[in-house]
Amino acid sequence: MYKYYVDSNQQLTPTTLLLTLKRYPSARIFSFQPGQYAAISFTHNGRPTPARCFSIASSPTDQSILQFSIRLKGRFTKALLDLKEGDKVNVRGPFGAFVLDADRDNNVVMIAGGIGIAPFMSMIQYAATIELSNKMKLIYSFSNQDDAPFVDQIIDFDKNNPNFKASFAVGNGPVDKFNGYEVSNGRITTEVINKIVENNYTNKSFFICGPPPFMNAMSKILFDKGVPHDNVMTEAFSQGPHHQTGKLRSWPNNIYMLGAVGVAIASLVIMVKDLLETLPTSGFSTPSSLVDNSNSTNSRQSELDKLVNELPAITTTAPSTDAAVSANAQTSAAASVGAKVSNAPTSAATTTVNPTPVVSKPVVTPTPTPKPTPTPTPAPYVPTCTTTQSGNTTCV
């Protein structure tokens, strides 16, 4: 929001007001492009007014002021008459794409109906101030010459800017104020536009601003002449129930609608919250109860593991292992005795019994395979020899 105060409040014609606002020295600069509009609001009879949109009539080259040309129609616009010098006015914006592009729009035809002249005044002043070389022609339509705002300024620009030419269409009444200028009686027709553009509709940018019926009629003429839609820029203007009808024409209404939607959503949230608080919770399984059940299961599992770990240790030595050890001991003893008996012709065979492994539960321990008992090696035969007195030796 930008802070301005009323610098002047001038009634240009019986039905037209020119509101001039000045920026507070410490306030932000309101930057806009020629042809855009803004929303303004103020305090009337101690109450803040809703925001209403109006085209900016001043040039963006002068950032200290904002001017709005307003048709006096309806309670809001009539309340503007009560604004005094120094009264505070809030400004929001800028809005709209109805903008003069100095690089694109080299050959411009502006068609204004009534109070729709406001954005064109911003364009004309801007072009004159920065001395644009762009060719600009204006066709200005109004009901009578005494109720046409900015006519004197337009004539001055026509005289002083060789790149700007103005023509007028007066609905009824005399036209003597426009002697020496292109002027016609009645509405703007195809013949009027043909004369202004010299029957050449190519390579031109057409800007149309005025009441919706006027805008529709002018657009139809141009489209029937084969003008591409991209070369026709429109901005419908009305202080009636539709207000500004450009791309952002419903800005204030959108704000009110968004506020209403926000209130409705907040009410719904509160209602659902109250409803949930009144419902019984015993029949519902909340995430916290699920977590408690999971913790309980884990606790019981831990107790079971602890109980198993505290069981007494079970001897894992199988009986078969003891038998195998005893058999090995007996075999070793027999081998030792056999080794001492040197005169035995043969040695008795030792039988080794391999007991069947017995599996002990609950812990299963593999039974070691006993080593085979070695067969004792027979002692070598030693003959007994006898020697006689005659010297003969006999061995048996």
C-alpha cells in the first residue's frame, strides 16, 4: 500500500472529476507504466471505504503525483467530492497490461470513448515528455463538446508534438471548439476509422478504452478489417457494477472473496475440531495406543529371552565320547603288553568297538569320530643257540 494525500480535487466537466494525489516525502515511490490503473481508498464519514480502480491519467515521468480522471456516478465517486486538500488516500497497484510499449508500438492508433480517455492521457504525456518518435493517432468520442475532459490539453499536444495527431467524434451538439481539426458528428464508424488510418490497417497497434459496448463495437470493426487479435489491446472502463474490466478489473472483489473463503475455511476447521472432541475415543485405536501395544510385545519378548538365557548349562559331552576314550586306553595298554612279549609267535587281535553316537538334547553336539586302534607289530623271532665242547653251535 502506498501513502498519498490530496493535492487538488478539481471538477473538469459537469460529470468528470480530476483527483490529484501527492506522495508523502517518506513514502515509497509508486512506479507504473503508461496505461495502467490503480485502486484507491480513503476514509469517509469516519469509515474506511472499499477500494475502487481507476486508470491513471498522469505520466509516470512525474513520480511525485498521481492523477485520476473519474466519472461522477455512484456513491463512491460522489464521495470523492468531499475529499479536501491534505486528506489521506491509500493507493494499491499498479494493475493492468494495457501498456504502451515504445519498442513494439511504433505506429499507434488510440480509440477512446468518454472517460476512457484517461489511460491515453498518460501515454500521450509520456511520449511527449521523453520525445518518443513513435507515430500516435487519437480518435476521441464523447457525447458533447462541453462534457469532454482534457480536450484543451489534447489540442496542445497536437500542436506541439509532430508525432501526435488527434481527431474527434462528437455525439450531438455543436463542434465549433474543434475548428481546424478532424471532427465528425455521431459515433465512430468504419468510415471514420478508414479516414484516420488512410485505409491501411497493417503494422499498427490499436488501443481501445471505453465502456464495454463501445469497446466491443470498435473491436468488431478492426477484426472485420483483418487486424490480428494480437494487435488489438483493450481495456473496458466503467464506474458501474462491473467497474474496471481489464485483466485485473476485479481486484477488490477478489480480495473480498478470498477473505470470505478464508472465514468459511476457519469456521469449518473449528466445527470439525469441536465435533472430534465430543466423539467417544474408546472405540478408536489411536497411533499412541498402537505404539503402546508394540512396546508391550517387545517387553514380553525381552522377558522370554532373559528366561532362556538363565537356564542351567547342559553338559554336551556324549556317553559315546567317554566309551571311545576308554576303548582307546585299553587298546594302548594291550599294545604295550604285546610289545613286551618277545617270544609270542603271534599277537592276539584287539577288537575296537565304535559305539553309536548318542545325541543329547536340547543342545546337539557332533560326536567325534574315534581314531582306529593300531594293530600291534609282532616282536621279531630270536633263535636260541647252544655251543658244544667240540665247538659246534646249534640254534633252535
